[in-house]
Amino acid sequence: MKKNNLKKIIICIISFLVFICIAFSVFIGYTTKGLFERNPDTPTKNEYPFVIKKYIDRYGNKIGFFPDTIPDNANDYYCLFEDNFDGYNIHHLRFKTDKKYIENTINKNKDKIYQKIEYDKIDDYYKLIDDSFDIEDKSNTVVYILKDKNFDRDYTSGIITSKANEIVFFYASFNLEY
């Protein structure tokens, strides 16, 4: 009789320990989920074509000038699609490419350009333009503000190019209320 009781106790203890291990694993997995997953707001170069399509479908011409794909020769890639950042949507795409791609991008969007400004001549009126594109040599950097900008409603978009550094930066920032 004592052996049967001892076996039952051992089985109960083992079952309890297995249950605790499983519960602990589920708890750790749930609480650290964000630590191991990538941020969906920063798509990789391979994910970018799928993500940009979703955003263009949602926001239309506010970000419709962003490229459909990232060129094969692009490096120093940075992308951010941040919805509801202090009441604004912020969309940035930056990468290093060749001068021909930069020229083609400007030519493709020439009908959308509202104003062309040398970067060192930007005044306080255009402070909605983000400086996160991090260009070392800004001497040959140009900001193209697109026609669909609307500073009265806190919305701006454009393309920044630096031929000296072979960098192109697409940006759009807009108030979610409009």
C-alpha cells in the first residue's frame, strides 16, 4: 500500500512540475514576444514592396510618390512607417544608390514638385521636414517639396537628394485628422 501511495505522490509531483514548466514557458514567451519580433513599422528591403503597397492603398497620393521597390544596388537602407506618432503619420525611406536612379526619381516626379530648395537655404517654415536622413556632406543636397503639401494642415511630403553622397530620401508626414 505504501508503494502505491509513493508512486501516486511521485506522479503528482512530476505532473505538477511539468505543468509549472509549461506555464512558465508560456508566460516567458508571451511577455518577451516583442523582444524577439521585428518592428513591423521598419520593413526589410524584401518586405518593402508589400508594405508600401498597403500604405499607398491606405493613404493614396500622400505617399504615392514612394518607389514600388528598392533598387538592387541600394545600400544603407532605412525605412520607417510610423502610424500615430503623436497624432501624425511619419513615413521615411532612405537609401544610397547611384546618381542615375536619383535623376530618374526626380524626372519621374517632376510634375509633383512644388518647390526646389537647396538644403542650406531651408528656413523655419519648412521645419516639418525631418533631418533623420543623416547626410554628411549637405553641400549638394536638394529638397523637393511636393505639390500636395499643405502646411496649414500639418502635412508635407517630398524627396531629398544628395548626389554627392548618392542618397535619396523620401518623406511624408501628416496629421491623422486630415
